[in-house]
Amino acid sequence: MTETIVYTDGSCLGNPGKGGWAAVIIKNNQEEIIFGSEKNSTNNRMELTAAINALLKTKESEKIKIYTDSKYLKDGIEKWINNWKNNNWKNANKKDVKNKDLWTKLDSLINKKQISWEWVKAHSINEYNNKVDILARKAASAND
């Protein structure tokens, strides 16, 4: 089985403000670029939205590796989400989890797929991380 490689990023001008997200999906040496924007969002919401939209483009049977520069996204999936679910979507401080609508959507997608998550340093020498960063910022700034 070939592995699908995904790079995601989110951007927000103002935070909160105009938001943009982007993903590059690489499968069988073919790249698919997706991106979008929202008039009022946050950086974290755009990071989650990028991952959700990328996963919607993949099949359940695919093995997927997602690269993100968002510790919020990676830690949320790998460290926090199970506790949030067990605590009725409350965080360790008994407060409602921020962005619950997106976390629940992401949770429903990851439970049906074989996914590994990799953190990549932002604004580094990684070609694809830089590509999605530029696309997400363009999407955010084009949202007038």
C-alpha cells in the first residue's frame, strides 16, 4: 500500500481575523493542492480546517502521513483528544474545549483512517511546508 503524504497549514491575519488554510496531498507522485478561507477565524481553527479538508480528500483504506507545523493540532490529536472525549469535551481546567466543532469533525475522520502525525518546523527548509504556508497566507489575505 502506498502512503499518502499530506502537508497542512493555517494562517490568520489578526488572530482573530481573516483566515486561510492550505494542504498539499501527495499520492503516487501526484500533487493535489487545496485551500480556502474564512472571513473571521483564528490560526488554530485554520490549522484544524486544513487537516479536515485534506482528510476529506483521502480514502479510508489509505495509509496517511500528515505533516504539520502546529503543535496545537498534533498535540490535540496525540495527547489531548481522548481525555477531552472522556470528560465530555472539557479540558483539564473543566472548561469547554475550544474549537470543539472542528475537533469532533476531525475525530470522526481520523477514527476511520490509518494516520500518523509528524511535526515540522515552521518556516524551515521543508519545501512543502513552505508551500502550504504561502498558500494559507495568500488565502487569508485574499479574503476581502
